Amino acid sequence: MAKIIDGKIISEGIKQGIKTQVLALKEKGVTPSLTVIVVGNNPASAAYIKGKQKDCEECGINSQVIALSETTTKEEIIEKVKELNKDDTVNGILVQLPLPEHINSNEVISVISPQKDVDGFTTISAGNLMLGTEGFRSCTPAGVILMLKKAEVEISGKHCVVIGRSNIVGKPLAVMLIEENATVTVCHSKTINIKEMALQADILISAVGKQGFVTKDMVKQGAVVVDIGINRNEEGKLCGDVSFEEVSEVASAITPVPGGVGLMTRVVLLQNTIKATLQQNNICITN
């Protein structure tokens, strides 16, 4: 039976260090601050934001949510982002995705100051990742890397298969795995032989968003399986892309949903907010 990689235990340990950093900043008269812009009434977005606010409160980070109506125009959102860019009391800016269909999210994200891009979604952040230079890393893929390291899963030299190629998860995760000296294969909707590819993986990562997509016959004996998918089953309960019970019979380690990568995404957001605060105030804190 597979070892469960517990995101709650790992993230709680990391948050202890974040709390220490926040206290050190407050002693210097600086309180980290995160502002989230949300447009419309997406239940999933509301749940994510509630979790982010809880984390910020727990760690002593100021957080505010700017809730805009579904009918808000792209120009109005961009104007709000520009205001936050100029606000020295705001260290991190996050525009909750997805935005309503009438709004081009790339155009909105591109306006966020790179110094406050704690979600790591701007073209500058993406470019820094591609070039291997300093910058904010997208929270979910960075959370996956952090989680694997904390669980003492060896990445270097391993064959990692990523199922999914989104700009938010799949693509940046592939680059981050290469940074860790893995050999990476990316599969997607046009990949003809996904099962055969998946069976070659030492580390199999699914970010498809489809319940039960990864089954036991797709997983090599002893592989590590990371489930990034967030779905609802027939009973309305959260579940991932991986058929957890059957895959657990062949995997050496597996992440659960809930209680896995989602918590790591949130903790990396906190880390990025602290990093932004330190840089903007030209402060160095040694742990």
C-alpha cells in the first residue's frame, strides 16, 4: 500500500517558519499584505479565497478581498490592479481565476506589477522561470516541487510524466522539474498513447481536471503519484484525477485530494507574499 504524502502536515510545518518571518518583519514595523481581486460568484473561487484568508490570518499576514460583480468590465479590473500596483501598503496582488468569459485574463494579469505578482502568472514571471532567473514561481507547480522534496522523493534523474499542459500548472511544472534535473514528458489531450507514457513514469503527475482519469493500469509498480486535479464526484465531494484506492495498490507514494497539493499551493502563496514584502522593503531576514 502506498505511503500517503500528507499536504496538511507538510504545509503546517512550513507555516511555522512563515509565522517566524512575519514576526521578524513586524518587529521592523512592516506587516505583509495580500490583496485578492475576485470577479463574479464562482463557488470554487470562493472556497479557495476563504482558505487563503484563513492562512493569512493564521500567519499574521494582512489580507483583503476586492469583490467585483460579474458584469465588471476588463477596463475596470485593470484600473483596480493599477491602483493596487501604486499602493505601498499592498505587497502581493492576486487576481482569482477563472475570470468571467467576457474578460481576457491574460490582459488583466499582464498589468500586475512583477514585484507584486505573488501568483507567478505574469509574462515576466514566466520568462524568469524559463530562463532560470530569480522571480516568483507559480504556486501550484512550486507547491508540488516543495511537497516532493519535503517527502524526500528523489527528483533528479527520474522520469517525470506530467499529464496536462496549462499555462498555470502543466507547463511551469515541466520547467521546474527540469530545473531539478528530471527527465520530463508532457502529455495532453492530443497525446495518442497516454497510458504507455504514464507507465514509464517514476513520478506521475496529473493535472487534467477529470475524475478517475488515472487508473491502476496506467501506473508503474513503485511510482510516485501526484494528483493536482480538483473535481466533485457524484456525491458532491472533492476528489482528484486519480482513482485513489486502486492506484494506492501499486504506487509507492501518493498525494490525496483533498489534503494534498491544494494546501501546498496556498503555502507557496504565503511564501511568495513574504518574499515580495522583503524585496519591496529591502529587508533581509535570516532563518
